[in-house]
Amino acid sequence: MRLSSNESRLMGRTEGGFALVAVLLVLIGLSGLAAAGYLISGTDYQINQNHRASVKAFYVADAGLEHFLGRGRLPPDTVTYSHADGFAKVWTTPLVEVDDSASLFLVSSRGEHRAPEGGIALREVATVAMRKAVGFGVNAAITAAAGLQKNGIAGTVSGFDASSAGDCPVGGAEDVAGLAVREDGFAMSGGGGGKGKGKEDEDPVPPGFFGDPPIYDELEALELLYDTGVPWQQVLDGSFVEADYVVSEDGYPDFTTEIDPDQWPVIYADAADFQVNPTMSGRGALIVRGDLKIDGIFTWDGVLLVGGSLTSNGVERMDGALIAGLNLLLGEAVDQVDLGNGNWVYQYDACNVMNALKGLGWPVEEPGAWYEVL
């Protein structure tokens, strides 16, 4: 059957309309596929970016943990380390006192990475570390390797332990000498007896010296320092322990606002002459590279390690132990300790010494204790 011309034109227009609709449907489908592909691609990209940021935060956290353990800081403590990929906040939580010389701590590190595209990734890792007291000892309330000059009869130096077993595990266990000094290194002016060791067949004990014995002077200067075992060169170069505060860089800490009541910090004064005043009273381990001068009221609980000499004319009290003249180990000349006319007390305290020496000890990670906090 033949179609009329009108019918042929109508059918052509209908078929053209169907073709147009089909093309439009195909274009819509392709557009949808393209949009879906774009969304999927963008999602995959964002997932990859988030993963990269998370990985960087993880490595920042782990690096902060290793840095903290390597520095040997005194817990409890909090410190923030800057890294190329972010920041790590590290802090410690006391767990248990293992014995009188060791403690277990949980060391946590939270890494933060800020992605260039925006957003913050956080990862946290932790481990258990043991901190042990350092391996040097105290043989007197005052160890003056280069000698000691005492002026007048005022003042007290006692090696009888002021602490007891109820204060800490080592409290009251053993008394030490009041003064340990090199042979013929003790002199006294302005009254008092000789340099005796507190025995009947020796010279009488000078006023103000107590201990077991009150004065010990049977070793040469270097032997006396070797007997303490203080690794002075390693203390100074930082390979033994890194100080919590270096006075020339950080300033002297304020014990009323900066130091936790349970913290026994390590403070290093790298000066040829370092003078303390009443506002600097505190506790921990005070390490002085050169000479230490005390005028006015000053109190200290813990350990004083002095490379040079000590000159004291104030009203001070130390409960712990003092070792002076350590620069002799470096071959340097050192003046004798000069205890002036002040009303001073140097009292041995085993618990304070223990706390200060634990502050000097390095934290050591327990094997297999590392984990990620999820």
C-alpha cells in the first residue's frame, strides 16, 4: 500500500521525534554516568587525602613518643614537639612504684596533622616505660673535693638521715658522713676544735658537724669524686640526661606556678658564677657548671651538683646532699667551699636524694608495651 505524501511527511516527523528523545535520553544517561564518576573520583580522592593525613598524624605521634623517651624528662610531665608534618603532645601518667629506685609510667603521644585542604587528623600512641634512679651515690651531706673552709661555730652539717622508713623505702636505712673532704682539706676559723673524725683517738670534732663519721677525709680529691660515681662530663654535655630547664635558655622555673607538687625537676645553670636568691628555692637536682653563691634565705630539697666551689653567707637550708668541686674531673682548678657566718643547715635526707636521682634517670621503654590508642 502506497502512503500519501502527507502520511509520509507525518511518519518522518514522528521518527525524527523518537530519535531526538532517544538522543536526549542517551545524553542524560551519559551526564549521569559522568556525574557519578566525578563523585566517585572526588570521594576516592578525599578518602586518599584523609588516609594520607591520618598516616602523617600517626608518624608525628610516634616520633613525639620516641623523642620524649630519648630526652629522659622527668615525669609527670607534658611537652609539645614541633614536626614538619604537625605537632605531637606527649604526657605521662604514673602507674606504680616498682621499688625504691624504679617507677613505671604510661607515656602517651597524640599527633596532630593539619591538611592543606582543611581539616585536622589525630592519632595517638602509647607505651609503658620504667624510670630508674641514676647509678651514682652520695657519701656525705656535703662532699667538698677541693676542700672546705668553715668560718665560726654557727651552722650545722649532718649526715644523720632526716627521713624515716615511713617517708620512703630508703628512708632511715643508713647514715652517711656529715662532710666528705679531701685529705687535709678541712679548715676552720673563729673557734671550734680540729678536723677530727669523731673518734676518741683523733682530733676533737668541730662544732656543728654530725654523721657517721662527722668528717671523712681519707681520700684524695679525685678519689673522692670517683667514689661518688658522678659522670660529670656526660652530665654537662647532655648525654647523661637532658635538663628540664636550662637557665640561660629557659630562665629559672617558678616553683609556685610552673612546677607540679610531685615533680622533681632537673635544672642546669651553665654559668661560671651562679647566684641564687630566696625566690629560687625549690627541689630536684640543681646542676651548676661553675661556682655557686648563696646570699640571703635559700632552701633546697634534693641534690646540688656544683662544678666549682660554693660560697655561702646566707640563711640557707638544704635537705638532701651537696657535691662540689666536680670540675676537678675535667682537669680544671677549683676553689674550696667557703661556709661563711650565715645560719645555714646542710642535712642529709635519703628520700629527697632518691627523688632527685630518679629525676636524673632515663625512662626505658618496656619491651612489647607499645600500642596505638584507638
